[in-house]
Amino acid sequence: MNARFRPGIYLRPKDADEAVSLLAAHGKAARILAGGTDLLARRPPAVTVLVDIGWAGLSYIDGDEATGFVIGAATPVEALERVRAFAHGPYRALAEAADGMATPTVRNRATIGGNLCNASPAADLAVALAAIGASVVVAGTAGGKALRVEDFITGPNATALREGEMVAEVRIPALPDGTGTSFCKLRRQQTSVDTAVVNAATRLRVCGGRCRDAVVSMGAVGPRPLRARRAEGLLVGEALDRERIEHAAQAAMEESAPIGDVRASAGYRKRMVAVLVGKSLEESLGRCNT
């Protein structure tokens, strides 16, 4: 913990436009404050201005399964668990990722925008959001833009945000009938506070007995959440059975590029990719018509 973290200015914008203006005015000295769970853990000494978006009207979940969903950047993670469409529909991977993240206390404070901006290679929400095709809407003085989750996170604790920009919301597309998703996570001690050793989320769409769309997203096995493109290619157009799924899971393992650290060796992580991707694909397949 950095004892030099002593912000002297606290600002409370009324909306996203005002928040962006404040960020632009104060430059590198300013930082967005939402739930605060990451900011107060890191305590960056260069930050002297806090821009609190808790009153900026950015906590909401709008939309439905027919049109897709829009989630405000300041929406607490725990709110994702209470959306029925996320718990039982084709967006189930998102609810599973939210439920497996940290503790209830942290989930009540942590926000979806803050979790994405933290840009951890092992971030549960980022892996699940990438699997369901979500995009991040960035607001700035020069206007807004939307980036795919896998493009928004550029490396360990690094994003595509420029000075004076902030995450305004997350957009999730409508998913067609026959789609199933799943999120799986391996922890070191299997307690709720453990960061993922490996996590994986998948999306499948099956129509006429064959796979029409496939996404395999992996976390904690590269500098940012990774898409296993070769594994996806082995699934699309095929009739899916256990052998085909195992083949794709092995391909995902080969595409992963993990490092070793205090939580697991690189070799163990690589082997677990095949296990988790295979399990997630089987679950997604079983949910394609439910």
C-alpha cells in the first residue's frame, strides 16, 4: 500500500460529459472513482484528483434479449447476478463470471467499468464479456467510440483509454436462438477471494445439428484475455461431439501463452486450459437449446 496516495481534490460530476471535461482539465493527475476497489488497492501516488462518477447516472442495466443490453460503467458487479436473462439465458457466462468474482462485499462495490479498466489478464468479467461479443463504449472530449473487449484491454493493467477518456458503458448484442454460453474458473485454493489460475468462457450456436458460431475466450494465459481462433475454426460448421470438443480444447491449449508465477507454473496452466475450455464447451453445447 502506498502511503503517498493523498488526493487533495474530490470532484462529483453530474453526468458523463462533465466527468470527461474534468478528466481533460486535470490530465494525468485525475482518476475516475467508482467502486474504488482497485484504485484504493493500488493507491497511485501521482493521482491527486478524484472524479467520483457515483452520482453521474452511470449505474443501470437496460435492454432485453431481443435488442441486447446496455450496462452503465458504474453498475456494481452484484447487479449482474440479479438479471434473470443473464442467469438463465444465452448470457449465462456473464452471470457465472460475476458470481465467481471475489466476495459479496467486493461485488457490492466493484463496478463493471472499473473491473475492465483494471485490465487484469485474469479478469473474470473481461473473459466472459469477450465470449458474448460485448463492446466497451469510451467517452472523451473528442467524441465517443466503441471497442471490442479484447481490443479495449491492450496488456497487463493497460487499456486503450487515452488521457481525458473514460468508460461510459458496456454494450452486449442480442444473441440468436440456439446460443449457449458458459464460464469456468480454476482457483489456486478454490476460495472465493482467489484470482483465477486459468479461466475460460465459450459461446456456441447450434442450428440444424451443426455449429454455426463459436467463441473461445481464455484468461490468465497471456498478457490479456485471449481468443482461441484456431479452436473456434475447428468447431464452426461441424457436428459437435465429445471428440470434436476435445480436439478444440487441445487447440486452445496450444494457442495459450501462460507464464509461471506464485499461483501456478506455466506448464500447469497450459494443461488446465484444455480442461477448462473442454468443460465450458460441453456446458455451452448443453445450453444451446435451453
